[in-house]
Amino acid sequence: MMQRIWALTAYFTKSVFFSLTGLILLILSLAYWVLFFPPGQGTPDFENYVIVIGAMGAATTFLLALSLSARASRLENYPLLVRLPSRVEYLVAVMLGSLILGVGLQLLVAGLALIRGPDMTAGHVLMIPPLWLSVDILAAVLAAHASDLVTSGWSRVIIFSLLAVLLILQGMSASPDSWLVSRLYDLSDVLLNFDMIRLSDGAAALGSWIGGNTMGALSQAAGVVFWPFKAMSDAVFAGGFSPSQALAPAVLLLYSAILFLIGATLFAGKDLDFIE
């Protein structure tokens, strides 16, 4: 099985690396280095180095996973897929290919950024791999769900809509007067001006209830979901992991595993439409 997966991975990786997409991403990576880590200026801050290159790696891996998924959907690859014992091997090869190329470009920028770069201790160096790899793997899996290769029915809409709702709820936790609560109070004032007292009282009561109970609980729940990102950023600025923060990369890998299992299940049971 592993021989088949590695052979497919090498095939997909080579097809993208020596394509126009690979050249464009390489040029963009070099431009990213020049823009954010100019050699003449230097990079004195370790925090800036880790977070900026980590974001670049996640974005690059996401784009590469989309590109590899599109190539895997081509009709010319149909003979490869039908000869595999399991479709999951095909999907794993796409994920591995995107990770290899994404991490490769990320390491290229990371190496170039070390020119007049930050002073790093052994502890700093050891904390970088779990941070970058966990985020890159999650980006690759999310890109697979965004591609036509894995999407089945409304799965893409459901997953990314759920993520958007969680992000909105987490943002509401920062301000007690959330957008929805404010709009309900505005509606109450408008209804009161039209002498609709019962409706006005109902809108005001609903706004008070949501602001005091429901939104607070939902925002806390959304904050728990996105806790790994906050924990990892806090660890970067603190210069090391605390015992609880050390679990954050593992939690992201757990998210990735769950999303990959969902994607593999969708991919294994869907009717494939190949692109000519």
C-alpha cells in the first residue's frame, strides 16, 4: 500500500512542481520573502519569524492542495484510480503531495529569512516543527474539502458555513454588545415608534436574553474550538510551551484527522466526475 501511495505522491508532486502553477507559487514565495523579510533590514523578532512564515506555509499548502486535487480530477488519471484497492490511497497521495511541496516552499522562505534573521535558541528551534506542521496539515485537509474531488452534495457548504458561524460567534465574545443584540434593540425602538408595544417589548426581551445567556455560552463554546490557535500564538510570544499549550498542535492534528475521515468517507462513496 505504501509503495502505491508514494508512487502516486511522486507523480502528483512532479506534475505540479514542473508546471506553471509550481513556478508561480515559487515566485510568490520569493516575493513573500523579499516583502516580509528584506535581507537588508533583517528580522530581529522570533515571534514575527514564526507567525509570518507559518501563515505563508498554511496558505501555500492550501493552494497546492487545491491544485493537486484539480489535477487528480483529470480524466487522464482515471486508469490510476480504478486500479487502486481503495480510493483512500488516492486521496492520501494528494494530501502528501501538497504537504511535501507546501512544506518545501515554507522551508525555502524560512531558510532565506535566516539571513540576518532572529537569534534562536535550541528551544525555539524545537517548537517550530509542531507549530508549522499541524497548521499545514489542517490547511491541506480543508483545501481537500473545498475541492471538487472530495465535495459531495452540500458538504463543502456545510463545513465552511459551520466554520464561518464559529468564527462569528468567537468574535462576538470580544464585545458584550454584539451585532445581533444591537439590531434587536434597534428593532425594538422602531416598533415602539409605531406604537407596536408588544412587539417592541418582545424584541427587547429577546435581545436581552440572547446578550445575557445564549450568546455568552455559544461564544465560549466557539472559543474552545479555536483554543489551539490562541494557545500556539501565546506560546510563541512566551518563548515556549506550557504543559497545556503543548497539547495545541495535537488538538489541531485531531481536527485534521476528523476532517480527513469525513473527506475519505465522502470520496469513497461519491460518483466521480472527471475533467477532460
